Amino acid sequence: MSKIRDAFRNGKAFIPFITCGDPDLETTGKIVREMEAAGADLIELGIPFSDPTAEGPVIQGANIRALAGGVTTDRIFDFVRELRQDVRVPLVFMTYANVVFSYGIERFAQKCAETGIDGIILPDVPHEEKEEFAPACRACGIDFISLIAPTSENRIAEIAKDAEGFLYVVSSLGVTGVRSEIRTDLAAMTAQIRANTDIPCAIGFGISTPEQAAAMAAAADGVIVGSAIVRRIGELGRDAAPAVREYVRSMKNAIR
């Protein structure tokens, strides 16, 4: 049974994203624990990559800082193993195909299972290429999480039918980053998803305020927030944990 589904059992899920190693792994660990304490239901951990094509400037900056600090995929696996001594919420990696491919797909999936990762999101892998990665993940009990974008229109049903864990619904076109307003007809997208699967769907990209989170939660089973958190970490560095905790608490309260 997918552990990720547990994140959606107690009402709407709040899913924060953080880049591992920005500013360092010790701070990342503190922030993850604070986010769990503040009500995060599932946490996305970004493995930094030198060319993060789906990311806007905020998360790109975090990737650059983390890589400059010497973070590697192996160090992140060790970090997750240590996190799992006391962190109970589902954990999902978000990274790029190249990171997994260069590590070795089977080896990467096995390491995820060993260290306590529950799912993987690869935003640069189109649905048609999913089977290059998904079988190795399935063999290790790791959910390979699919994305549905506003451009997916006639493929939504197909993507939804073989979804695992949860469906990541991309709110708007373009890269990650805070947006003042989101114009996509998300209710129509989620209705189509629900007609084809009972797997939960969470909306991400561009959500930063409690009001936006509440509006998105009305259309979906959960809300994903990355750039607004990563920006705070970029500003506050090693002192960011208390501010992130308060922010996550306010967002979780908004979607209850």
C-alpha cells in the first residue's frame, strides 16, 4: 500500500518543497523537522541539479548554492537515512532525469527504498517516457509520481489512469515561482482526473499565500508550495527554520 496515500487521509494535504543542502544539510534537516511539526503532510526534497529546467530563479538559486556547498546525491541519501530516525511523514524526491540516469536507475530506486523515500517526481520526463524509470521504482515499492499540466488536455485521462501515489497538477504554464494570480481552470482539470482515478491530486507551481492555498485546496486534495519557502531560506540562511515553521503552519491552517 502506498504510504503517500496516507498524507491525504486527514483532509487536505499541505506539501512543502525544499532544496536539500541549501544552505547546508544540517539546516535542511532542522527545517524538515519544523515543517513536519507545523503540520506538513508530505515533504518534497529537491536533489540539486546544475540545469533545473522546470525551476524559476528562486529554486535555481537554491540549486546553485547547494551544489557550491558540495552536496551530492550520495550525501543526500545518507541525510535521508538520518532524517528517518525521527521524521514520519512521507518523503518524496523531486529531481531531474539526468540525476537518476547518471546514478543508475535501478541503483537509485533501491537506495530510495533503503533510506526511506516513498516517491520520485521527475518534471522533465514526459508521460511517454515514464516506463524508462517507473518499473525500477515499482520493483522497490517507490511511487513514480506523474505531472499533469494545463497543456495535457487530451492526455489527462491517460496519465491519470496509470498514476501512482498522487498526481502533481501544475497550476500554470512556465517555470516554478510565486504568481500573483492563477488563471487556469483547475476545477475542470481535477474533475477530469477524478473521472479516471481515485488517486489524490495536489496542485503546485505559483502558490504562495494562504488565500491562494485555500482556493487551490477547494479544487484538489492537496497544495504544494516550493518557491515561497525556498525564498525565505535564501534570505535567512541557517536561521530560516522558525520562519518556515510559522509559514507552513499558516498555510496548513488555511486549507483545513
